[in-house]
Amino acid sequence: MTDAKDGGRRGTARLVCGRRTKWLVLGVWLVVIFAAFPLASKLTGAQNNDANTWLPGSAESTQVLTASDDYRPQSIPAVVVYARADGLTAADRTRIGEDAAAIRKLTDHGILGGDVQGPSFNAGGSAAQLFVPVSMGDKGWERIAPAVDSIRDVTGASTGGLAVHITGPGGISADFSDAFEGIDSTLLFSALGVVVVTLLITYRSPSLLIVPVISVVGALTAAQAVIYLFAEHAGLTVNGQSAGILTVLVFGAGTDYALLLVARYREELRKHEDRHEAMALALHRAGPAVLASGATVVLGMLVLMAAEMNSTRGLGPVAAIGVAIALLTMLTLFPALLVIFGRWIFWPVKPHYGSPEPTVSGFWARTGDRIALRPRAVWVVTALVLAGLSFGLLQLRADGIGNADAFTGNPDSVVGQKVQAQYFPAGSGDPVVVIANADQADAVRKAVAADPGVVPASIGVPPGSKPVVNGRALFEATTVAAGDSEAAQQTVKRLRHTVHGIPAARAEVGGTTATLIDMNAATRHDNMLIIPLVLLVVLVILGVLLRALVAPLLLIATVVLSFATALGISALVFRYLFDYAGEGTDLPLFVFVFLVALGIDYNIFLSTRIREEAGRQGARKGVVTGLAATGAVITSAGLVLAGTFAVLGTLPMVAFAELGFAVGLGVLLDTFVVRSVLVTSLFLDVGPRVWWPHRLAHDAAALDAAGADRRTEVPSASGSTPQ
């Protein structure tokens, strides 16, 4: 009966690893990768980092941004700031005037040369500023960095005591653009380096690591090609954030699946002389866990499509496509390559037929035996320690990151923003935009001017703009505080409350500050909606996979605790070690989604193996054997995933650094503490009931009882067994 069952299992995998079909699988993938490569290389050009690809579509600031196109060409101002502490000299003023004239002649990269405003000088005569609008148009974000470079070529650098900086929305956007430049190649080579080093340490085989590296690079190429086609022909929005996370996800998840499959394949090679048969059994026995892990991530990413934030909603399908293709690659191309290469690929430690399984008496087997001595004490102490560390959440300041604090370094635009705030209203160059019915425009202007956070003299129609379109008037106002500050946000909130109350005005308030408010509100909404949905998706998948109720609930509880602990520790590190000013409002959501969707992989692989062993050895022995069999490979997989997310820290942006650190830490916690200690001890303490209501709960209990009886049997003097 068992042989027939195993024969059926082998049959289901022959399409991937059969003696002939393995070559067909390889051929198909070579064609796919060859066709995908030129498309994948176009993905960077298909990215869209315009503001409306990030903003919540229904927000008031988004509506104002869209309506503004009717009044003027959409543009973003770069602000050139000049300052000398002891006052501008006559030579300085001459230079500033010459710079303004030269910039007015610029028309490259969307610079609206004739619309340059200024120079305007501060009251003390120690600073001046120029406002240089850059036309946005279609994919205008591509113009910003080159436009700022052109302006900088004219203005030159600070010299002789005269400080010269380019700031404002245009300058800051240019620095963001520079930070994103080369992001794909940076993350690709960083992630590849992490994978190669970790696989070399794990496998201790320079030849074996070639197979997962080839497979994961092929998966990334195919994923980028598919996403490019969706971006070009199906309206899928891809930006720098989603493209960067795609690389990390495909490398991390793909390598994880490879590690899990290789571990089972190596195990089966010791039991079966035919490598095709060994791979067929490995695919059948490990495949469901890998498939469930991948499905969890894919569905978890697709839940992001329910988000209000366009950037979060766009990340969902991009990440889901990437993980789905990585999963398909690792369940088809990867096993086919392993079988084609044969046992020699494991050199220098080849798993020979009949050789003993090293995990039976290894570190994780001994760890399981120790935990089994007092499982309740172990899980209680572990849970209390993790819960205590999670109180670091009280230090979490996920209220958004201002432009001045968004970079890990100190780019010119941030320095310029500080200099500008010393001599001019801090909101200069980053105005509040108000649109209202024309017949109530005067009332709205007076209400805006009366707010203490607004510079009254700044209120007016922007140069080159139509004052009224279709009975609606547009004007701008400058805030006293910097546009990305909390004070400016409070000003905009007051303005909205005031102008919304003017009868028949239909006034709307937009601009950069309003955008920050709307983004933060949308992200908080997404946190409340998506986190429960992801938990529900994961719970359902675990329930279907394990065919139990207690085990999935325990696993979900441990992952949530792991998330809280990781975020709590991260908050303390960000505040007291890295000295970050705060965290993005979307950090808790992204950390949760990635930790739950990806971290549950290890619990799935452990729990499915425990379930398999419990049916043969009983609940207690099944837990110890399951940990012994999966401990090393899950640890290696966790190191790979943590390392690939850590490469986000190579980017000069705080948001990416925080995300990479928090997810990497969470994966390590989940791998070394939650999965190996907490889950193991919980399953040992709960015993066979962990599989309730499935019949396995009864069968495992019976096996446990039989095992206990055998252990208590003591031979009598006559050699008989006492009754």
C-alpha cells in the first residue's frame, strides 16, 4: 500500500523531474528567459514616480493636484537660495542677477525659463532666492534631476562665504530621484552577494549554489518582464519603491524555497538510489508546504490592493507577480536543474545512498530534546520575554518623516531648506494651493489670510496661471512653517476646517503639506483594514493546509507576537541608536505584511513536517523529529531572507533603511526564537490536541500512549513483562 502510494507521488512529479521531461522543462525556461530579458531591461523606463502614483486617489489634495492642470502647466518649483551671514555684497547681488538671467534662458529638461521668479531678498539683505518652475508633464519626475543639474551648472557651488543651495520641492525631488537612481542594480548585486555568501556557508559547496542563483536570477528576469508588460498594456503602476521591493522579495523568497526543497531532496537521496525518484518524493512531500508558503505571500500581497494609498495598492500586484513567478521557478526549473546535474552538484559532501541522515543527532535534535523536558516553562518564559520587548512600541513614532529627515545623509536640498528657513518664511516655494468657486473667492482669500500660520502677503494667483476656469478660482499661499513640518500640517488642517465652512464656496486645499496629511490619513486607514485581512488570509491557508484549528491559531499568535517584538526593538534602535527623527506611517503595515506573509513560511514548513511525523511517531516525538529535520534549513532560509531585506539599508533613504532593519530583525527573531523555541514548546505542551478537530489528534494521542507504555515496561526477574 505504501509503495503504491509513493508510486503515485512519484508520478505527479515526473513532469518536472522525469528522465526526459526534465530537459523539456529546461528548454521551456531557456526560451522564457531569453524572451524576457529585453522586456525586463525596460522596466526601469516604465516606472512612474509622479505624485499621483503615490497619493490616495480620492483625497482632497489629489483632487486639487488634478484640477490644477486646467489653470497652468503642472510644474514643481526648484528654489535657489543665496545667503551670506554678514550680508550680501554688491558682487553677490550682481552674481545673483546674472544667474537669474542665465536661468531664464534655460529651456532644457522642462525648465520654464521665462517663468523664473526673483530674485527676492530678505529684509536684512543677507539672503536671496529664485523660484525656477520645472514642467512636469508626462513622467515629469524624469526631468527633475537633470533640470536641477542644469540650474546648478549656472549657479555654481558655495564659494567665498556665499552659500548657494537648491532646495524647495524641485530640489528635494531631485535628491530623491538621485537616491532612486541605480536602485535596481544596487539591490540586485547586493541581494545576489547576500545569497551567494549565505548559500556558500549553508551548503559548503561552491558548485551547488550555482543552481539556486541561476534559478532566482531567471525568476527575477521573468517577473520583471511580466510586470513591464502589465505596466505598458494593463495600466499597472510601478514606481521606485515597488521595483526595489520586487528585487528583494524575489531573491529572498526564491532562495528560501530553494533551501527548503534542497533539504528534502538531500534527505531523499540518502534513502533512494535513483535521483529522479528522490526528487519526485521531495517535491511531493515538501512541495505542498512550499506551495502554501508561496500562496500565503501572494495572497498577502494581493490584499494590499484594498489600500487607499496608490503606492501601497500598486505594490500588491507587483510583489504578488514576483513571488508567484519565483514559486513557479523553484518548483519547476530548480528541481529540473538539480536532477540534470546529479549528485555531484553537492560536492564535496555528496549525499550517498544509504548514508545516515546528519540531522537525526544534530544541534536541532538536541535542542528539541532539551525543550521537551519542560515545554511549558520554556514557552511561558519565551513569550514573556518577547512580550516585554514589544513594549518598545511605546517609542514608535510612525507619524511620517519630513523631507529634512528622509535621507540617511545630508543632501544639498536639506541643507538649503534649513538655510532658507533662517531668512525667509519656511514654507517659501512650497505653497498651499486653494481652489474655490469664483464668486466666493474673496471670502476664501480673507479666511486664509486670517490664519496665523499663513504669510498674508504671499496670497495670490501664481504667475502664468489662469485666475478662473469654469467658474472656479485658484490661488496660493505660503505657510510660516516649513511645508513638511507638523506646524504647517496644523495650519492646513485649520484652513480646511475654515474654508469648508464658507457657504457655497466648495473650497479645496491642496499642496505638498495637504498631501502629507492625506497620505498619513490614508495609511492609517490601510493599517486598520489590511492587517486584519492578511491575518484572515494566513489563518485560512494554515487551516486548509494543516486541516486543524488549534495549530493555525497558535501559529498566528506566535507570528503576531514576533511582529510586535520586532517593531518594538526596532523603535528603540531607531530612536536611541540610529537617531532617526521618526518612522513612516506605512512602516507598521509593510513590516506586518512582510513578516506575517514571509515569516509564516518557516512555521508552515516546520508544522507540516511535525504533522507528517506525528502520524507516524506520535505528537511528542513528531515535534522533536520535525524540529531536527527542518531546523538547519529554516535557519539558513531565515538568514537569507533577513540578509536580502537588510540590503535595503544600502539605499540613502530612512524609510528603506527602517523597513529593511525591522523586517530583517523580525525574520531572525522568527527563525531563531519563535519558530525553534516558542512554537516547538507550545506544540509539545499542547500535545495531540494541537491537531484538533482532525482525526490525527486521536491517532497521535494513541501513538504517544503506546510509546509511554513501552518506556515504562520493566523486565521482571523471569524475563517476563509485568502486567
